Amino acid sequence: MNVPLLDLRPQHGELREEIIERVVQVIDSTRYIQGPEVEALEQEVADYCGTSHAIGVSSGTDALLVALMALDIGPGDQVLIPPFSFFATMGVVLRLGARPVFADIDPISFNINPDRVEEILAADAGRKIKAMIPVHLYGQCADMERLLGLSQRYGVPLIEDAAQAIGAQVPLAAARTWPRAGSMGLAGCFSFFPSKNLGGIGDGGMVICQDESFARKVSLLRNHGAHPKYYHALVGGNFRLDPIQAAVLRVKLPRLESWHAQRRRNAQRYHDLFSSFGFADDERLQVPEAVHEPQARSCATNVNYHIYNQYVIRVHERDALRDRLQEQGIGSEIYYPLGLHRQHCLSDSADMPEMKHTEQAAKETLALPIYPGLTEAMQEYVVQTIRSFYR
Ligand SMILES: *Cc1c(COP(=O)(O)O)cnc(C)c1O
């Protein structure tokens, strides 16, 4: 059986006609830069996430970059990030001439550990840390309750890297609410890269926020800082979202919740299959905990509404298992094999302090197929293949 890591065809199959029609409308409109499709998508994403502002940009990377630019991050500044993320989380810091400061992750959630964040902020006597970027890795929100508290206490703005987590939710006990990923910090950044839960047919991204003046600055920066046209009080860039992408994303957005639900159902199926094969007490393989249903959501428990952009297990002999899966026609991926603090583009990567949990996760994690449209038979085959590897 062939089980790819991701197959977009089941999703695109049913939307094909509608997508083509909307793309043709954009072509016929001759509005190819900004315009009504982009504005409509911005409004729809803002409504979905519960924010007052959304600014379409050219990618998730540019969403992060423009958010840091709006904070005037530059040389001499530091930005606090987790070392276990996609490169963009660090790349944008370096591109602005600032330095990343790393807080190691929690080994269960793989998200930044607020205890480490607190230690680092408390020790930052020179107040060089000008922003923090928690990442909602794999579609599960970081511990926002504590991170927002630290952001406030130390006066360090919080930008959410929600590239993998559009629609995820997390309880904030203090506010007795379940805000969506990206809507809690000063700004949240999304990616519409095709493999994200809401993906375009090319690159795209968005910044969401509640603060009007921040939104205004981001929207100026995305278009060379021009206001009015050809008058530049700020140096921005071309970070605009393409209307063709906006048109496709508008077809997909109303289906997003049902795709989240299918990914969550698939995650629960994996959990049940692994349990029925007796992996519950096997130290060689740790699987994510059972899926929490929305009805069970309560502000008393720190349980996330995880959207499973990735379903990631932690295993012994990871690389040999991955080879076996590949031989059997099963796709998998390592997100990520090398911590950001060890990347060679950092001149001092060799001198970085050890990030124990990141280094262990980089050796042990493996993402399995989880996309909507994955069948029960495919999941049984994946779990059977893993089971026979460990027997
Ligand atoms: C995908 C991703 C990005 C970058 O998004 P692009 O649209 O590919 O530029 C940033 N951060 C994380 C955590 C991501 O997964």
C-alpha cells in the first residue's frame, strides 16, 4: 500500500471546479495586486480568529519579518525563540541584524518551556530582549497563559508563530475564554504554504492583531512603507499577498474546521491503534496523548484544541524505522533534524549552550501521515508496519 506523508488531491478533488472558477474571475478582473479578494480574505480570517485586523502578506516568513520590522527590531536587539522550529523563526531575527536567544522546549508538547523563558527574561538585566516568538508547533498552542503573563511582567512584546496552527485554541483561565492561535499576542503570523492546514496553491501568509496602530504599520511595511503612493516615511518591502492565492484560500477557509476535525479523528485513530497493539507501556515508542474533544474543553484544564498539522511520535531507532516505512511505501518526515542553535549559519553555533530537550527531539521525532482523506485502512497499515519493526 502507498501512504504518502501528505496528499492534497482528496481535498482539491471536491473543490476543483470552484477553485478554477474563482481563479478565472481574478484573471478576468485584471486586479492582480491587492484588491477585493485580498481584503475579503483578510476580513474572513480576522472574523475566524476573533481579531480586529488581518493583513495578507507574501508568506509565513514575511509575516514574521514584517511583524518584527513593525517593532523596529534591529542590530543590538535580541529576540527570544525556541530552538526547535522551522528555520524562518530564527531567519527573520538574523535578517534584521538582531540575535536569537534560545529557550529550550518542553519534552512533551515540544513547545517553548515557560520556565526557561522566565529564567532568561529575569537574567536580561540590560533589557536587550525586545520580543519573544513562541511557536505553536505541529498545530498545538504553546502555554500562552504563562507566556502572556511573562510578556506583560517584563514588557517584552509577544509575536506568535502560528504558521502551523491556524484555528488551534488554548484556554486562558484568567479570561475564561478559548482564543485562537495568533490572536493572543501583540500579533500572530500565519503561513499558507500548501502543507499547512489552510494552504494556497503557492506561497502566502497573514499577520493578525488587535492593535490598530500596529496593524497600520504592518500594512504600510508590506507595501514599501508607502503612504500616500510614492511617499515613504518607513522603509518596508514588497510583502503583498497575491489575489489568486486569496481567491483559492477563500474557497478553502469555510472547509477548514471540517479538515481540522478529520485530522483530529485521524489522531484519535492512531492513538487507539497504537494502544490496541500494546504500545502504551513500550518505552521505544511514545505517541501523543488522546485527542480532547471540544465538549470536554474546560478552562480548568490546560488542554489544547490541537489541529494536528503534524502527528509526531517519539521513537527509538528513528532513522531505521523511517527507512523501513519508506521501503513499505509510507511517507514520514523529521521536523526538525537539527536545532536552530546548531545551524551553521550562526557563527557561534558551536558555542551555544546545550538545549537538551531540543537535541533529544531532533533525534527521536517522526511525523506520520495525518492529512484529511487518509483512510482507516491506511492508518492500520502504518501502525502495523511500525509494530512489526519493533517486534
Ligand atoms: C511554515 C512555517 C513558517 C514559514 O512559512 P512560509 O509560508 O513557508 O514562509 C514559519 N514558521 C513555522 C513554524 C512554519 O512551520
